Amino acid sequence: MRGRAKDVTMPAKLPVNFFSTRSPVIDLFRGQLDYADHLRQDSEIVLYFFYAPWCGQSIAAREEIEHVASRLSDQVLFVAVNCWWNQGKCRKQKHFFYFPVIHLYHRSFGPIEYKGPMSAVYIEKFVRRVMTPLLYISSRSKLLDFLSNYEPGVLGYFEFNASPQPPGYLTFFTSALHSLKKDYLGTIRFGVITDKHVAEEISLVHSGSVYLHRHVNTSLIYPNDIMNYTAENICKWALENREMLIRWLRPHGGKSLLLNNELKKGPALLIFIPYNPLAEIHPLLDEITKVALEYHNCNKSQAAEPDLQHLGDTDSPAFDSSVPDAHMKLPETFSITKYPCCNTVVLPQWHSISRTHNVCELCINQTLGVKPNKVHVPHCNFLEIEAALDSFYLQEHTFFQVISNTIECSNFLSFYSPFSYYTACCRTVNRHFLSFISSEKTIFQTPKVAFSSHGKKDNTQHSIPHIEDRNCFIPNLHISGINITGLSCRTNKTLNLYLLDSNLFWIYAERLGASRSTHLKEFAAIVDLKEEVHYVLDQNQSLVGSALENFIKNFSILYSPLKRHLVDDPSVHFHEQRVITEVTTNTFHNTVFLSEKNVLLLYYAQWCGFCASLNHVFIQLARLLPPDNFTVARIDTTRNDLPWEFMTDHLPTILFFPHQRKEQSVKFPEDFSVNLPNLLKFILHHSSLSSSEPCTKECLHKETVLQQGHISHLEREIQKLRSEISALHQAHDQLEAQLSEARREEHRLQQQKHTLEKQHKTLQLHSEQLQATYDQKNQELLEMAEKLQELADASENLLKENTLLRILVASREGKLQSKDEIKEPLQSEQTLSEDNDVSVSTATATLEEKRIDNIDTIETEHNSGNRTE
């Protein structure tokens, strides 16, 4: 009989300790969540580490948690809970989608989830922020230190003299914990001012007032009359109105859109620095913060308050004595506000053959001439720029000059508003000037600045020369002379500044072009996702404030001298014996343009499946073409960047660069199938095209010789192919013969198989019959065995009865002998008294017989009882 297989489920193995028994972390490896909650009631700060024993990230974070626990175990209770054990309460009550998960509790407030890097220093920093969410500021020096930090700061003023817990203090304390719950990076710092005089420094008078400090924009005071004074509202108000001049990026390493979402906001300056969150001082970070503050400080922008100190010296070549009122102060009625809107305008010269341009910086300024009751500074908008451009183009003829390096700034009224006028600073530049911006030698000298007026006259001290006028167009003037203050408000290429810890995210820096062999992990790059370019700060320079300032300035100017960084694949190894040449960013120019061969280039990617299917076609093509005249190459576009004119957005793409006509590269038609005949026709057709110049007899002779060489080479290759085809035919015949033999052998084996199957069925029937006979005989033997067992039992009983009878016979024989012995002495007496005792003897004998019969009856009954048992 055949048994049916059953589904077997192996029970889960019992969990074991995840942390060592000597660890300061309490390990609840059976998922005892109720016991964990019981432990939390007796501790002020508790850290829960929810893990899965099989999770690699949980295993990696275990050592980091132990390191933090060894430093803070006297102040914080560390509890690890196995949330994967299926019989534990943690698995039943918690439903996590990832591991590990860290939750912190501050007394009854929580949970506060930590989502930062699983590094000991970062975890410890966050735990300390939860332990002390407020910084207590009792002096003016501490206040200055708090306000000078680049992170947003929220200050609350509370008088502790009257009460140990002033009204609103607990709410403010809870709001600080709420901010950590919503922002795990902890970018907003909360502080408490306890001194009245210190609070007056930031205009806090009443106890319970809350102040949000901002470096660039106006600082704010919490509006108690509009919003309820609750922890959630304070946290929400701070998060919505905070000022983020520079942000930390901490990608968690998994699938995430963090970098993509940030880069979509605009050009980004990514700065990689080694960072220790527990360090008390960060000199490099302070220097970067200073640059960020100056970059965003639009209230002191050069556009609003232009730095024209070089005009103060009458001996300076930049001063034009033809403007006697250049240093006169503006009348109060025509003061310029601090928020102008500027736009760069490029005007060509009158003649189409001219190689010069006039570049102007057109700015909108607000005047307060005839003041209405309330004058609001308008925001810069498209309509104002459009009106300014209309007024400017109507007078553009006044800005055309002969070739000169003079900057002329002019003011003219708006045609649409009596309260606005425009300022235009223009100069003439050579179109080919950009080709030698970076050259050490130049023919330009420092230009002179002249002023003229159109419409309403105004002192030109407040004119706004564009940043290019003092850097890109004037090479002798070093770029450091440009003030970076408020540059983000004076350019349409405003940068978002980001910081990344190079100890954790150096792989991103390497992908952007950082050196893999450097020991000092400091790197800066500007990534412009919209333009699909990125620029790298020279790694030979130290990452200091001045280098960052120049890097930002060079990016911000109109004609940026920065060169697009081309990513190269350093993992490519070149082999001389390879049939197809592998091209990288560094070898592209030498392989394609400097080579004296015809080059066929394939653009591919590792993820492109169709590209991989073409490999055998290109290998055959490379073997057919003469290596002295043709090169078959390929380039991985995902790992190598090329100049824009050689990039492609379609894979696979095939380009052909003919010899001596590399600028006339040809793309393989997309509607043609990529096979060997089509590729050969395409190459031969475009490689034989003549140049635009007439060919001489010598040229024709060379072309004929070249064609004959190609023909002979192809004939040799055709002969090789024919020999290979004949060899393939012979192999095909041999394979056919082997296949026929294999078919005959298969037929014979099929017959043997059928015969064996019949024999197997016959044997199976015999086996079933024998099995039935065996079962029958086995049953008969069992019955005979039972009968024999009964006979054996009966025989044993008879033997016992026979033994008892023998014993009785022996006993009766003994008694008879004793009677005979008694009868002999008494025989004489019996004779005498025979007559008298005849009756007595007869009675005695009768009684004796009866006694014996009774004894026999008892023994018989006893034997019957034994037999029954």
C-alpha cells in the first residue's frame, strides 16, 4: 500500500539573546512588549530598539547601540525588543515595515522615532537632544552664541523667580519635543531665556513670549492673539517660518527620492565634509556657514547698496572726471529701496557682421518722490520686468557705443509709474572675448565708468554694475573683488546649499568626480539637474571660505568660466587584444578624432538588453574590417560623460566618423535593422564619399589603391567565409548522420522499453497473486497456531491432574500399609472378640471409607478450580 505524503510545517526555532548578557542593553528577545512598557514607567528617558534577528541592518546597528548605551546607560534606559518572534506581543501589536526601528520616550511623551544614520555618534547626538530639548540661556554671551548658529533657533522667555514652573513653560518644553518628533534631523534649536535683561536684547518683554530668530529675513514673535498657545501650534509655526540657509542631506541608502526632490528645486551646491556631531567646535562648518549667510544676506546686497569705493579715488582709472556730481548724495525724494529687480539684456550691434555686443544690467528701482499715505515696496514680478524692457528698448539706441571697454550707467523713468525709474549699466564686449577669459595675458585694462541720464536725472552713485562687468569682462580684476553678499538675490542662478557627511556618503562624491585615493574627504560640486551639468571645485584647492566664494561667483556670472565636469569610468581596463575598443571620457578624443582610421562608435548601457544582443554582430564586423583602416568601438553612456554635441538620448545609437572627415559624422538610420550586411553597406558607402574639394589624379590613384585594397581584403574574407561555410556543411552532414543513428537507437530503445513494460506488468500480476497466497497461508498458520496453543494448554492441565492423582495414590498406599501393621498384633485379639466387635469394625470401616471419599471429592473440586483458573 502506498502512503500519502503530508504537508509538514517546521515549528519556529526558539529565539535567543540578540545582545550579550553583559551588554547594558536589556534584551527582550521573546518580544515581551508588556514588560518593556512596565520598565518605561520607572525611567525618565527610554530608548527602544526594535529589531529582527535575521535583518542585516539590525545586526550592523547592534554594535552602534551598544556603544551609545555604554556611554549613556546611567541616564537612559536602553531596551531591545525582538519584534519578529511570532509568539511575542511585539509582533502582534506592532506592524513595522522595516528594521531596525528606534523609538525614544521622554517621560510620558513619545514615541519620538529616530530616522537618521545608524551611526553611534548620530544616535547619541539625537538621544542627548531628547534628554535636553531646551538650552538655558542666562547671559548675553550665551545668547550671541545661540543666535550665531546657522540652524534656526526658537527662544522663549520665562521668569523663574515667581514660580519654579512659570505659565507656558511646560507647553514650550513640549513643543521642543514635538519638533524632534516631526524633524528627526533636529534642525530647529529651542532655548529658554531666564534673565529679563537678556530677553530685552531680542525685544522680549512679557514672560511666555516666543521668538523665532532668522538671519536674513525679519525675526518673528509668536502671535498669541492669532494662534492658540499650544505645543503643536508653536512647533508648526516654527517649522513653517524657519529659515533654511544651508541644509544637511542624509540619504538612508535605500530606495528614496530625497536627492531627486532636492535637486529638482534648482541648482545645488553639494559640500562634503567630515562631520562629528558630538564635537564642540567645527571650524570648517563655521566657515561654510559664514559664506552661506553672506550669500543669502540680501539686506546688505551689492545691488541695493553698491560698493563703489573704487570711485572715491580721483586718481583711479575707473573714475571719469566728466561727471562732477558723481559723489553727490541722492535727494531724499529719490532714495532707492533695498529690493531692486534686475535682468540681464544683451544687445547686438547695428551691423550684422559686427563681432561685438552690448551687455546691459537693467534694474527696477522704487522711488519715494511724491509720497502717498502708505507706500508698500512691491515685489518683483513679470509685469515690472516687461515694462522696464519696453522702456529700455525704446531708448536702446542711446546705449550703442563704439568698441570700448567703458561701462556706462544710465537712469530713466518708467512710462507706467511715476514712482519707478530704471537703471541700466552697459558696456561693449567682443564676441570672442570668452575664448581667453582664463588666459593670463589680456589686452583689456580696467574700464572707465561713465554716467549719463535720460528722462529724470539722478545721482549715479546708486547705479548697479553687473557682476560680469567686474570679472568675466575684465580679466585683470580678480574675481575676489566681487562682493558675494546678497548674491543669491542678484542672479537668476540662485544656489541651494547642502551639506553631506563625507564619512557616510563619500560614495556620492566619488560618483560626482571626487578622487578615490584622497585621504582628506572634502569635496564640493554644483549640480544643475535642469541643465544636466555639474561642476567640481578644484580638488587641489583647500575647501575654505574663499574657494567656495569664488566657486559660487564663477557659477553665478552670465558667461561662467566653469567647465562642465565629465564623469569618467575608472574601472575600464584596456586590452590590446580586444576586438572592440572600449572608449571612456578621457580616451574619446584620442580614439575618435586623433585617430587616422574610420571609427564606428556604439553607444550602449549595461541595462540595455537590446545593446547586449548586438555584441556578436559588432564582433563579426570588427573581424571583417581591416584593423589598419577601421576601428570598432563602444562607450557606456551611463558611466562616461561626453560633450553635449556627442551625447545621445537613444540607445543603442551608432555613429560613424569617416577618416579625414571626422566633423561629418553620420548616424546609422534607426529604421534599418542592425545586422552585418546593413552595417557593411553603411560603412562602405560613407567611407568612400569624397570631400568637397576637387580630387586630383594623385588623389584618384590613392583612392583607387585604397578601394582595391578594400576589395582584396573583402575577397580574402569572402574566401575565408566560403571555406568556413563548406566546413559547416560537412559538419552538418556528419551531424545528420549522427542524428539518424541516434533516431534508430532511440527506436530500438523504445521497443525495449515497451517489452520491459509488458514484462513489468506480468511480474506485477504474479507479485499480486503471490501476495494474496501469502496472505491466505499466513491466515491459516495463525489459526493453526491458535489451536496448537489451546492443545498445549489442555495438555498442561492434564499433566497437573496426573501429578495430583499420583500423589493421592501414594498417600492411600501409605495409609493401607499402616492399617496392615495395626491389624497383625490385634489379630489375636480380634479373634477373641470377633464376635463382639464385628459390628463395630464394620461401622468403623464404613466411616473410614466415607472420610476417604470426602477427601477425594475435595481434591477433585480443587483440581477443577485450578483448571478453571
